[in-house]
Amino acid sequence: MSPAVHAFFDEATNTITYLVRDPEGRACAVIDSVLDFDYASGRTDTRSADAVIAFIRDNDLALEWVLETHVHADHLSAAPYIQERLGGQIGIGDRITVVQETFGKIFNEGTRFQRDGSQFDRLFRDGDSLMIGQMRANVLHTPGHTPACLTYVIGDAAFVGDTLFMPDFGTARCDFPGGSAETMWESIQKILSLPEQTRIFVGHDYKAEGRDHYAWETTVGDQKRLNRHIGAGKSREDFIALRQARDATLAMPRLIIPSLQVNMRAGQMPEPEENGKSYLKVPINGL
């Protein structure tokens, strides 16, 4: 089966949100939604999520899932906002508990913050599946960028989050807490074992050098042949050395501090304090 896929590109965070639809019915899922956030003012906006909601309503679709490929460090999730308006279950990988434990300590969240993944409706393990109407989505655990990264394989489409980018850009960083270039290599091999014609939908695009447009769809075959970090028979050792050297030069994502605190809560803000307002913490010299 070949699901219908509609992409929504958010240029502010270079993120692609996907609407995946059962071609034989009304059922759909949203993957990696975006809540707009202005760091300077501390204000959120829902224009990106509203565009997805409008598409679903305009096409008379029924939302069954709001899925996350991982806890994003570069944008806030709009999952609870979308769920409140359209329903559906929020799902993520079961290793979210590892991420919550790690960043619960970094942000000194205390005992009120539950580290059991209970903020999400469904926690997926490697090999699990879910249904979107009559479509089966199979879950691959593909850690390396983070411990909780998943790939959702739906018919001939694979939604890989930040594990792979377009072939001319390469692969995602592995230097966040719990990340590993060695583990990333193994995860990429799992994805590349899918049929060569499998469509791959990436989580971000940054216009690789020499390309004047954004892109987000490729194939397993193209990744094998052309990916600048892992294609054309590059070795495990070469990939690890390249990835570690490149990661050492990268700055932290602009929205990493708010993103982690919100996304490890399934897109919810921290609990309001006595004055009714929610606050995000900035650990000084601590992340």
C-alpha cells in the first residue's frame, strides 16, 4: 500500500510535519508537528499546527494518531494542541523514559515530573505496529541521534525523523546526551535494509550546498548510492570518524532549552507556578 503523504514545511525550524492518509479511507496520522515559539518574548503561536488542522478538516479526514519520531531539540511539539481539537492518540518510542530521566536531572525537575512516559498515550517498542484506518504502520527503533528515535514504516513510506537527511546533506548529529555515532550506524543499516523503492521522508532540510530549494522525500536506493555520509559503500569506521568530527563543530540548536522541557512532556508546558504562569528553566553551564 502507498499512503498519501502531505508535507508542511516550517522554515523557522527547518522542520517537516507530515500528514499521512489511508488512500482508501478517511483515517490519517500527523507526524512531528510544530508549535511556533518566539524565544525572545516567550510566546507561542499555533499557525503551523492550524494549517495542519485546516487541511484535515477541509478534506474531511479523521485523525487517529499524533506521532513523534523522537523528543525534538529544535522545535516544540504541537501534539496536545492538535489532539485537543481533532482527537487521536499521541505516540512515541518507549525509550522516552531514558530521555526523561536524563533531562529531568539536567533541568532539576524534581518528583512532580513523571519519568515513566505516562504523558503520552502510547509508547512503542521495536517491532510494534499500529493501524491508521486500514494501513499498518510498523515501528523500527532507530536510536543514535537520541535514545528514543523511531522510524515509522507505513506501506512504501518510511518516516525517519532526524536519523537520515536528504542524501546531499547526510545524517543527523549524535552528540546529544544518550546519542551515539556507533548506534546511529546500526540504525541506518536497519533503515537501508528496507526495499530500495521505499520512500524516505526526512524530518528536516537545510538546503545542502548547491541546492536552491528545500526537499524532504528520497528513497532507500538513493540513500544507499548517494548519501554523503553513509552511501556508496562507506565503512562503519569512516562514518563514525566523520560524524564525531562534524559533531564537535556544531553549535547547540537555538530552541534546545525550551524544546526539551516541553517535548519530554508530550508537548505540554511545565506545570504552572503559584501565579498561574508556566516557566522554562535555563541551566547555566549545565546542558
